[in-house]
Amino acid sequence: MTTQQENTKRIAKNTLMLYVRMLFGMLISLYTSRVVLQALGVEDYGIYNVVGGVVAMFSMVSSSLSSSVSRFLTFELGKGDMEGLKKVFSTSLSIQLVLSGIIIILAETIGLWFLNTHMTIPDNRLYAANWVFHASVLTFVINLLSVPFSASIVSHERMSAFAYIGILDIILRLLIVLFIAYSGLAFDRLIVYALLLVGVVCIMQAIYWSYCTRNFEECKLKLSFDVSYWKEMSSFAGWNFIGCTAGLLKDQGVNILLNMFIGPIINAARGIANTVNNVLVSFSNNFMTALNPQITKSYAAGDYDYMFSLVERGSRFSYYILLLFALPMLFEAEFVLTLWLKHYPEHTVNFVRLIMIVSMCDILSNTLINLQVSTGKIRNYQLAVGGMLLMNFPLSYICLKIGLQPESTMFVALVVAVACLFLRLLFLRKMVGLSMKRYLYKVCGNVLLVTFTAAIIPTLLYIQMPDSVIRFILICILTTLCSSMAIYFIGCSSNERYFIKSRIALVRQKFSL
């Protein structure tokens, strides 16, 4: 078996383990979202979503450093440098401790002031919102300190452990939701919900720490501060800070704008849409989690042909995976939300549809982002792409200020996402020789053709039939069949079709025995 075949097998195995975790999490997440919405009420649910957004604004530094840690760990693994691996881990852990202190000071001063003076929260729920804020800050700091440990698991491609730990996390969160909804005890549900989630985070991070220290040599607790790695990681994280800031302003920043202009009810609608979107996007993200380490390692090893192949195929197949699940939701969002939640805030259906369209565009950039991060040369890239992403915030502000509907913020996000995709291609063409023309033809042109082909027949049915259970079932069947056929006959190359057929034949053979 060749090295590439072994890597392909490893990617497939890791993807499978991540899907086991994801499928379990998806079912629980959909159930718990409904129960939490009913238990907290629309207003408290919106408060929880927007207050969490305020805390997330302070995660800009940590997010930039998180991707830096993952990149450096994976890069050292690709080179086979154990000493370098130990230095990267210990240096990153030292930096995280310093950052935790800074974040706590900023959050409990500036963040707390902003929450109490500028957010649209009913006076009788401001006390609870402050409790949620403090709990969210503590949760964030604990997660921050765990970044090197979780990054180590991903870098070592131990996805089975990642999956099992994730399933335990999901079970504990389910127990919290059931307790909040059905305990019958007299307490402020919003406050208790936030505090119990802190407890879950503490348990999970203790497990991550225990697993990593027992299985990975570099994770033995030994704080050190390597100056050379500090400079390199800080420079990388500093420039990555721009992109992380832009991403947060796109999501949490716009969420805060919606709260300031409209109120917590719209945050509940956007929160529900994000839940649906996160469930569907997780199908693709799990595939990318398994693929990304191979892109970084192939770059470190100088195998550019294999790297470009992974980037192109990763973009296409992550889109195809999302398409299979997003297309029926685009048609039947209203029916699904009614079946799932019974009652939901105004604008939720539109938010669900629009946020999925934005995600379908963003998913094409995932492998490009990872390739860019793998190079370690991100200054000019972040100045350009991060600067474009930052436009989400002022343009959304202008739209809301002039009185446009809240959905206008999603149209802004879509336009910016397309512009960022082209900018990433331009930079990668110059930096690593990625063919922009080939990517636009082999990836973008391919997925657009697949999408339009898959949508033709379901669209005709959707127009002709009235809203009903029968239409929902038929739409689900048709979108799945049409998407699968379009992906297989239009989206896949002859080699990919051969690979799919051989896998299917192998599965049949196993079941026939």
C-alpha cells in the first residue's frame, strides 16, 4: 500500500469516527434545542444567545492563537521533530495562561459595562443576563486553556478519542437540559442552565487533559518558554488575529447589532437558524477535520501535487456532503421548523434558508484557508481577506440603520463570502502556485452545475404541490436522489466513480458473508 493510499484510508477512518460522533450529536442537539427553547422561553433563549456573543467578542485573541497552535503542532508532526513538538506545546500552554488573565480583566470590565449599558435586555432579566455573562467568561477561559490539548488530539489524528469524548459531552449536556425542563424545582432556569454548562466544560477539559498527558509525550505538563517559537507563533497569531476578529464581527458582532436595533426576539430567531445550520454544516466539517492534517503534513513534506489534489477534492466533497442535507431544508424549512419547534419567532425561516446559502459558499473556502494557514505566511493574506470580512459589520450596520429587514445582514454576508473566496484564490496562486483557473473550473463550476441539476425536479414539485406531509416526504426523497445522481455523474471524475463503486462492492461483499 502506497503512502497516499494509507493517508486516504486514514482520512476515511477518521471521517467515519467523526460522523459517529456527529450523528449522535445531531439527534441530541435538535431535541435539546427544542426543549431549551420551551424551558427558557423565546426571550431568555435570545438573551442567552446574544450574551454569549458578547463573551465571544473577547475570544478574538484566543481564536487566532488556537489555529496557530494546531498549525505548528501538525507541521512539527509532518517533519517528525519530537523536540520541536514539545517546545510548541509547552510554549503555547504558557501563552494561554497569560491570555486567560488578560481576557478575564477585559471581559469583566469592558464587556460587563457594554452588557449593562448598550444591550437591549428587559430590566427584569438583566440580573440573569449578568449571571450568564460571568458563566460564559469562565467557560471561555477553561476552553482557552484546553486548546493545546484538543489541538494535539486532532494533529495526531486520534479521531476515535475525539469522537468518544465528544459523545460524552453531548450526553452530559442532554442531562442538563432534561433537568432544567423536567425537575419541577423552583429556580431561575436561565441562570442554572448557564452554571451547569460551566460544570460540563470543567469535566470535559479534565478528560482532554488526562487523555493527552497519558498518550502524547509532548503533553507532559512542563511549562517552558522558547523565545524563537514564541516570536514565530506570536507573529502568526497576531496576523491571524485580523481574520478571527473579522469572523467574530461577522457572526457575533452582527448578532449584537440585531439586538441593539430590534431586540432579543430576533436573536432567538438567529440562534435557532444557527443551530440548524451548525447541525447540517457539521456533516462537512467532520470530513474537513479528518482531511486538514493531511494538507498541512503534505505541505510540510513538500508533496505539492498531492496537496493540491486534497484541496480540490476536499472543497468539492465537503460541498457535496452539505448539499445532500441542505437542499431538502432549503425547500421545506417552514415544515421542518413547525414539526420540530411547533412555534418559532418571526424571521426564523428566512434566516435558516439564507444562512445555509452563505454556508454553502463558505464551505468552498475551508481547504483554501487550511492551505494558507499551513504556509505560515499570512500577513498580506489576512490584511486583504480579513479586511474584506470586516466589511460585514459596517455594511450590516448601514442596512439596519436605514431600516432594511434583518435578513439584509445575511445578503451582506453572502456578497462578502464570494469576494473572500476570490481573494483567497488570488493569494494562493501567488504563494504556492495553486491554479485559480483550474479551481474555478474544477471546483466552483462543478458544484454550481451539480446544484442546479439537483434542484430542477424538486423545484417543479415544490411549485406544483401544496404544503403537506406528502410533499415534505417527496421533496426529501427527490432531493436525495437528484443530488446523489448529480454528484455521481457530474460531480465525480471517472477515478472517483471507480473508487465509489469499489467501496460499494466491498460493503456488499461484507454483508453477503
